[in-house]
Amino acid sequence: MKPVIAIVGRPNVGKSTLFNRIIGRRYSIVEDTPGVTRDRIYYDTEWNGRQMIFVDTGGIEPKTNSDMLKYMRRQAEIAVENADIIIFLMDLITGVTADDREIAVNLRKSGKPVIPCVNKADEPGDPPPDFYEFYSLAFEEEPIAVSGLHGAGTGDLLDRIVELLPPETELQEEDGGRIRVSAIGRPNVGKSSLVNRMVGAERLIVSDVAGTTRDAIDVDFENEYGAFTFIDTAGMRRQSRIDESVEYYSVLRAKMAVERSDICLVMIDALDGVTEQDARIAGIAHEAGKCSIIVVNKWDLVEKDQSTMNEYTEHIRDRLAFMSYAPIVFVSALKGQRCDRLYPLIADLNEETGTRITTGRINDMLSDAVIRVQPPSDRGRRLKIFYMTQTGTKPPTFVVFVNKISLFHFSYQRYLENQIREVFGLTNVPIRLIPRQRGENPRGNF
């Protein structure tokens, strides 16, 4: 399981700017207005061979009467609860504030490693005397001066994070080789019923009342296919339907469950078909790069003929076209029909998404692909692809070095992705293809 690094701090100290700098792209919205980042934003990145998940959070206002700021504070607290390391970001220009001191007290109580980080150290050279005021917060880790805007100090910050992480062998031992599987979907599609069926016990409350499951619940289970942790999550309603704060946090925790999963069971109610909300939920797993199985539940209640399953499959492929790689299984969690097919499928997908391919084999495939279909050109200038290398797994992630990114059209990216799938057998998992202009660091821009 990848370690989680959360960036927290007051509003408008530059959390999103630093987040974007670390991941090497503009992913979080950056604006001078406090409160622009309201939900947590996640992104996988890598530094010195270590893969990590970085989390950008909304600003923490220790004392506020604003409902929105309270939500932002709570979702930041949830990020802290689930983080392995916390970057506490502050502002060199404003200095240490009373809110900073209060946040520092709460972060120390978390028991997590905290790296105090002072942003907006934009001038080259040693930090100014004001920087040493931040030592007064008395964290175990010394403050690190950074410039999220210009990138200064970010390499030192990432080096320190890697030093604080336990060795990967320890993480693997702690994980125990378990495959984490989350059941996600709208309320009342049968998530708890399916998890109960999979573990062979009434471990979770099952009710016809939508919203019975309020939090993500872990259930461990082992059989001949491996060791699993099944995660039952709260049903995700449409944003306009979320009125209660408890419901709001349930959705946040469900999203976090997706982030810490290896495989997502995207559950569809067979009687409803694929709704707009189903597509949104599936998109959360897809954007997170998670392997997914589309599980059509309550199939026993559907009137069927010989063509019903094929027609329903076409309906799913049409509505979830972005997830064409995901296998589809039709089940009845209530009666147990076809649920046993999920175990070997989960194990196979977990192995597939962890595939590593040598750079030599990748570039042999690339040479054949380029000969078969010439790269596109624009105004007389043709795309040149220099080489490709794999930089990560879960999902398999490939960096492609080209002469000009603007020439690397989506259609040709899709062509290369399909070639990777066909040649290396990565047919049922998401793939990330990241273009880089030659001379760029494949890990990001620092």
C-alpha cells in the first residue's frame, strides 16, 4: 500500500501551489481566494523510486462559524487521520500566527510524523531571519523553507519524506500481502450484502434503508485465492442531495476507501441500469487509477431471455465507455449467484496491475508500433517519440519522451495504450500514459 502524505495548513498559505509543484502538473486549483480547495485532492507521484500518494486539503480554520470552513476543517482532519506523514505548511510572509500555533498543537496530538514547511521563501539563498521564528513551534522535525511557486526546497522536502518512510519491505510485511477490495456505489445497491456474501458471514448490517452504512468498514478474509480486506463503504449520493454533515463525511470516507484500495467493485443495481450517479462513482475509481470490476447486483430480479445479458453488457459499455477495460460480472448478493467468480478475478487483476515491464521490451514494442502507424504531424512538423519507460505500477504507468507534447494527439496516445495492452496482456486494468518533452524529469519538475 502506498504511503499517504497530507499537506495541511491555514487557508491561502500555498498548499495547492506546493501540491502542483510536487506532482509536476497543475492539478489543484490555485487562486488567492481562501477556500478554493474544499475537498481533498489526491495524486500518485514518485521520488527516488518511492511511490506515494499526496493529498491537497482545504485550509484549516481552528475557529469559525462558517459551515463551509467547518467542512473544510473536518475533511482536512480526515486526511490527517489517514496520512502516514503530514506536511504542515505555513507562510514566511505572515510569520507564525495564533492559528498556526493551534494547528500545531492538534498535529502533535495526532502522533504522526509532521514536517513543518515554510512556503513563499521565494528569494534565492539562505532564508531570512524571520524563518527561524518557525522553530518556536518545537516539532521534532526542523522546518524546511520552500517556494511552491518556483520549486526551491521541494527536493529537500521530498528527500526528507523518503527518509521518514519505513522501508518498502516493512510496508509489505505490514500489509501482509492482502488485496484491499472496496465495494462502492449508490445507496442501497447491495454493497453490504455482497461483502457479507464474500466473507461468508453476517458481518455488516444489511437494511433496505439507504444510508445504513455511514463509514467505511474493513473485513478481513482468506481463502484459496489469497488474503483479502473487503471495505464496505457508504453509498454516494448526488452532491445536491448531501445536506447532513454526517452524509458529507461519509462520501469523503468512501472516496478515501477508493484511494487505499487495490480493486474497486463498482456496484450497479440491475433494476435501475447505469445511472448518471453510477457513472460518476465509476469515474472516481477510474481517475484514481484503480482496477475495477463492474458488479451488476440483483440480477435474479431481472426478467431475462437469451439476449438479456449481452444487451445489458452493451448498455454498460455505452454508459461507462471510459472504463472499457473493466470486466463485468452479473450477481445476486442475496442468493449468492456468481459471487464466487469474483475471488479469482480479483486475484488476477491484482497481479495484472502490478506488472513490471523492462524498458527494453517496452521500446521494442514502441518501435514496432511506430513502424505500423506513423506518428501524426502538424504544419510539416512530425511527432518524434524517443523512448518509453515504466515508472510505476497499480496502475501500470508509462512515461513517453517526445519532441513536442502538443503533437502527441489523444488518438495516437490511445493507439499506443492499446498496443501496450495487446503486447503485454494488460487488458483488464487501467493504464496511465504520461507524455514528457525530452529534457524533462520523468518524476516531475523540481
